[in-house]
Amino acid sequence: MTLASRLAAIALASLLASGAAFAQTAAPATKPDAAAIADRKAPKERSAESLECSKQADAKGLKGKERKKFRRECKKEARAGTAAPAAPGAPAADKK
């Protein structure tokens, strides 16, 4: 091979290799519309059971883990149809 043909081969190889560098990039992701953002940020409606259990927890002065546990059991019992939630610290009847 002569020097000219070597230079031509190197130039062709460099053009092929650099083609990937100039390839088109993916389009940027579109921003969600204002309605979708408002739906995500809108407060979720709370059920009557949830509100009542929160009021009971407030009346008892419960906070933190005790409040979460009380509300969880209160809502479970309200959905089951029982009249009053179990006292905090009392074992639940359905626990195994």
C-alpha cells in the first residue's frame, strides 16, 4: 500500500468512527401538563371512618407510632362494622 492509500483509509475510518459522536440524541421528556400536576398535589378525600378515628386519637392525645396503630385498628374495626374501636394496648381479637 502506498502512503496515499493508507492516508485515505485512515481518513475514511475516522469519518466512520466519528459518525456516532454526531448521532441524533433522544428528544427530552415532555413536561406533564398543569392538570396532571394539580391532580397529584390535590389532597385526597378522607373517609368518614378515617376522620372519626383521627378525632378519637386527638381526644386521647396519641402521637407517633401509637396514633398510627390506633387509627389503623380503628379504621379496620369501623369497616368491619363494630361500634367502638379497641382500647390502645389491648390485644386485637383477630391477631394470630
